[in-house]
Amino acid sequence: MSAGKAKKSFWEMDELRIVSGAMVILGGATALMVAMPYVLLKNIEPPAGLKPYTSVQLTGRQVYIANGCIYCHSQQPRDIKQAPDAARGWGRASVAADYAYDTPHLLGTMRTGPDLFNIGARQPSKDWHLGHLYQPRAYTPGSIMPSYPYFFEVRKGVAKPGETAITLPPALTKPGEVVIAKPEVLALVNYLIGLDHTYIPLPALATPNAAQAATKP
Ligand code: HEC
């Protein structure tokens, strides 16, 4: 034991310093990114113009989640200072209160397709949505959005009572054949048409934001 190292004190031990440093950073990050936003946002009331989802719309929302629409579509138009989203027809910049009924929120991170926060105001036609989901390229030539054939049943004959046969462009219609929309896609379209945040969210926002809101996209 002649040349042995002297025992290090607590703060001289590298492992402990690394672990304590990591804890401080993690604690700081949690306070900044979890605790602070929670405190700031927990008392936000839904705006008067925002309606809670109906049960059919909530089912449609689940279909939206299950089919990965969120991977290509955002639901968060940005402020005019950050991006020309309003000029693209996507509506005013969203505010926290707009998401009061969204659990989980479906902000999205990618925009392979257009933002859908106001798709109900922009495209209120149920027939258009059903046909577009059946075959996007029949409505938007060159579209890279996938078609969703499993939302529909194609068969000979006519629709039975209670079924919804969709109206397709002539190029997709075959004589004697009907395309029936399944309940899940009817719920999805109900949800899409309900996505309309063109109200003015908060009186305090009587700013350029509100002016954008007043102009329907
Ligand atoms: C691979 C990416 C991708 C996926 C996944 C995707 N989309 Fe799209 N979507 C697009 C693109 C690109 C467009 C623009 C071209 C077009 O209209 O087809 C679009 C357009 C749309 C539009 C019309 C938007 C407008 O402003 O006119 C709607 C509505 C829509 N998608 C809904 C959906 C729904 C609902 C799902 C899930 C079932 C979905 N999309 C999945 C890429 C995608």
C-alpha cells in the first residue's frame, strides 16, 4: 500500500460529479419544458367559438390517429411573422386555447400535405372528402397522398338502406358498381369537416391575428 492513491472525497469522485451534473441539467430541463408550460397553460378556457367534439367526431379523430394522417398533416398554422400560412389559406395562427378539447393534440411535425386546422372551412363538402380519401389523384392530379381503399366496399348493385354510396368523378365510376363508405370513414370525414377554427379565439387578440381570423380561409 506504499504508492496507493489517497481516498477521494465525495466531490472528487468523477462518477458522482457526472451523475449530479446530469441531474441538475435534467431538473432544469423538466422545469423549463414541462413544469413551466403546465403552469402557464393549465387555466386556459376554451374560446366561445370552439365547440367540443361530438362522439362521432371523436371516433373520426381516432381513425385520423390510427391511419397516420398526422405524419403528413399538421394542425398548427403559424404566425405571419414565421411563415406565410395565412396566405396559403390555412387560417390565422393557432393559440393554446384552440386546443382546449384536443387530448392528445394533433399538432403534427411534418407538412407533406397542407395544414388541416381549418379544412372544414376550406372544404366543407362531404362528397369531396370521401372521394379524395378513396382516390386522392382523381381530385388532385399528381397527389402523393395514399389512397385508402379499405375505408370503402366496392361491389355490384346498389346501396342498401342506411348505406352511403359515394359520388366519384366519372373516370372512377364503373357501370353497375357502387362504392360504399364504411362507418369509420364517415366518422373521419365528420371530424375533418368539423375542423374549423376561423372564430376569433380571445378578445385580447384584437391584433393582426384577429384580422386573419375574420377572413375565412
Ligand atoms: C404520405 C403523406 C400523406 C398522408 C399519410 C396523408 N396525406 Fe392527406 N394529403 C397529402 C398531400 C401531399 C396532399 C395534397 C394533395 C392532395 O390534395 O391530395 C394531401 C391533401 C389532403 C387533404 C386536402 C387538403 C386541402 O387543403 O385541400 C385532406 C383533407 C387530407 N389530405 C386528409 C388526409 C387524411 C384524413 C389522411 C389520413 C387518413 C391523410 N390525408 C393522409 C399527403 C398525405
